[in-house]
Amino acid sequence: QVQLVESGGGLVQPGDSLTLSCATSGFTFNSYAMSWYRQAPGKERELVAGVTSIGDVTNYADSVKGRFTISRDNAGNTVYLQMNSLKPEDTAVYYCKAVNRYYRTYWGQGTQVTVSS
């Protein structure tokens, strides 16, 4: 049974940091590229960051470059998103996504991040 479970979200103030985790099971983690998406109320889901299956290449949305870092632990089947200098516009539900070379795709259920003073 495939599972992607996000955790680490919460309510923080502008300028604070958070680290999101996505713990996975039920599929061959190191064969899947992993990414983080987010969806704010009334907006489309958007890509935040991605990492290749072996972790050698990452990509980021322009809005988070220099503030967010994606990483993965293939031994622990987990992907992380370190978020620094958070802004109110980072408020969203954050989802992790797994996709393999055959475009088989799995999604987590999301974790809420709220940035507010």
C-alpha cells in the first residue's frame, strides 16, 4: 500500500523557518523523483521544488529560490523541504508528489503551513 505522509506544517510568523517531511512507503522510493507542491485558497496547485531520484539535481520556483531547500534521504524513504524566511504568501497546503520514469504518480494528503503575524 502506497503512502506519502507529510508532516511539519504549522502556524509561524513571518521570517520564521519550518521543515516539512514526507515519509513514504509502499513503492521503490529511489526510483521516483520527488517534489513539493502547494495550493493556497482560491489558487491553482503550484510546483515549489523538485529533486531527482538520486538527489543530484534540484529545481525551485522563482518565488522560493534562496529560501527553500529540498532534500531526500533514500535510505529513510523521506523527502524534506526546509523553508526559511517564510512570508505570508507562503501560506498554503503543501503536498509531496512522487513520479517515476513511467509517469506513475503518487500524492500525499498535504500539510497546512500558515505564515501570519
